[in-house]
Amino acid sequence: MVFGKIPKKYHVECESSLPDGKIAIRLFEYDAQIALDEGVVTEETLTVTFPNTAVLYLRTFKKTPDKMKYVIITPGGTVQYDVPIGVGDIMGGALIETEARKILNKGISETKKETALRMLKRGKMTVEEIAEDSGLSVAEVEQLAGLFVSVT
């Protein structure tokens, strides 16, 4: 709650990970729940008020949006709400490297390598195509290709 001449309720979310579009869904879900929790039913009419909503991106990436909005389509028409966004490098640097994150990243890396090896075995794609599809760099795929050739 922000107090001034007119008290206003705000829902503010902070985002520090790579933008994937899912924050808009989370915001709407939370906003809808807040609105329902405080909604009033009078004679079969539900009246809800969505809170003021904002997103603060703690890290900036190329994909960090500079605007976000909800568009709600109803039989009576369309409602559009712009969600204010603050962008900054408040949390410069990498996310905290926990043991769980290290294990996850190692598993992801191994899966990418296994995928690239399967593609190399098929022999139907270029190194560049395999790199693009597996998420590895061209150099990593070339290194795997060298191992693959020496093993076969």
C-alpha cells in the first residue's frame, strides 16, 4: 500500500532472470487473485479491482522489454492495461552460483553434448547446423566431431 492523498495498492514484481515472457503470466495470475480476494459480489455481480502493477527488471539483457501490457478480450469489448516497467543493472553480474545451479548447468551441458553426438553419428547435418540446434558453439561441436572420428 502506498499512502499519499489517495492510498493506492501496488503489486510490484522484481525479475532478475533472462526475460522469457512468463513474468506477464505470473503478474496477471497474481493480480487476478488479488482482485478476486478483494472482490465484492452484489446480486450476482462480481466487481473486482486489479491492483496497480509494475515490473522491475534487476538485470538488463537484449531481450528485456521496455513495455508490457495486458489485453483482455470480453464479449463487451477489449480492455488494455499497460504495465509500467523499470529497467536497470541493479544486480550486475551473474546469479548466485549454488551447488544446485552447478549440477543443473552440468546436466544441461551434458545433454547438449549427447544431442550433438547423436546428430554427428547420423552424418546428415553440418557442424554449424548441429551447433545451432544443440545450443553448443561451433568449436564445441568440432571438438566433439574430432572425438567421434577418433572413436569410430
